[in-house]
Amino acid sequence: MLFRLDPTSTVPLGDQIAASVRRAVADATVTPGERLPAARVLAESLGVNVHTVLRGYQRLREEGLIELRRGRGAVVTAGASPRRAQLLERVREAVADARELGMTEEELLTLVRAELST
């Protein structure tokens, strides 16, 4: 799996790491049960702090795409389907668009709730 970081981007490095994994799940280059690189190894290869990698992995865990297992590292979950990863990416884009438009969190949530009720 290829991790690409843009140090000039306004997107935090941990989020860029998470996005790399999310894209790999979305295009099925990473499949459920597959192990991700150890945080220390990935941090060293990317030239970042190990905590930066762990922040990215934690975000993926919160999204349900990976499990963090003590002593075994990060493993892609059984529920990590390409469609789920694509949806998560679109949600992140929608939130970014809403922020760019100056929408409040409540305005965005109102739009989502309205869509869910149709």
C-alpha cells in the first residue's frame, strides 16, 4: 500500500495517513483481515512521529475500518468494505464543503436529518 503525505497541505498528517488507508480500502487494494504496517515502521518510512501515525490509525478505528490489537498491530476489519470507505470519504468531503461555505454544524445536521427522513 502506498502512503502519500503532502507536508504543505493544511490537512493534518495523521488525517492524510487515514485517507491513504481509506482510499486503499475503497479501491480494494487492502482487504479485510489484512494487516497495516506497524506504526513505528510506517512513521520511520514516512519521516513522521509515531504518534502522527497512531492518530491516523485511531481515526480509522473510530470509523470502523480497522481494529487495533495489542501486539498484533492494525488490521482491516471484516466490515471494511469499499463502499463503506467511499461513503466515509464523501462524508468528510461534505463536511469540508459545509465548513468552506460557512455552515454551522447544526445547519449541516439539519440537512442530513432532512435527507434521512425522505
